Amino acid sequence: MSTNLVTKKPKNSNILSTFIHSLHYGIQDSEEKALEEFFYSLHKAQQEMHDAQNFFDNVVDKELVDHAIYKMEAAKSKYVYLLKQAKDKEIRIDI
């Protein structure tokens, strides 16, 4: 009488392996998502800076000049802040 003994992995081992695998890729996905959101914020800040400059260049009402300058400075500060964050995180950005 011959019996074939098949070695089976314990069920817990398979569950643990699946959990570790999903955890690993979940972390990678969240890091990629955070990086994608950072680049989106940086692009948006750059666009706001260009829009503020365009507003300043085209303002006709003298009373809006101060507002235009404020918008330009605020947009520039936000953009510079994000560039510094990129440098601190060692993210290379080609401008």
C-alpha cells in the first residue's frame, strides 16, 4: 500500500505571506501617492505664481496694484516653500 504524502503549507503561513505582501505594496503605493500629490501641489503653486504675475502685468485699476503685488508675493512664497521641502526630502526637480 503506497500513500503519497504531500507537504502542505500551514494556512496561517499563507495568510501571513499575503498580509506582508499587501502591507509592503500598500506602503509603496502610499509613498507614490504622496509623491504624486507633492508634485501636483508644486505644479499648482507654480501655476498660481504665473497667474499672479499675469494679473499684475495686466492690472489697470491703480487700486488693485497692491492686491496684485500681494498675490505675487504670496504665490512666490508658497512655491519657494515647496521647493525647499523638495530639497529637504532630496527630491530632484528639473525646473
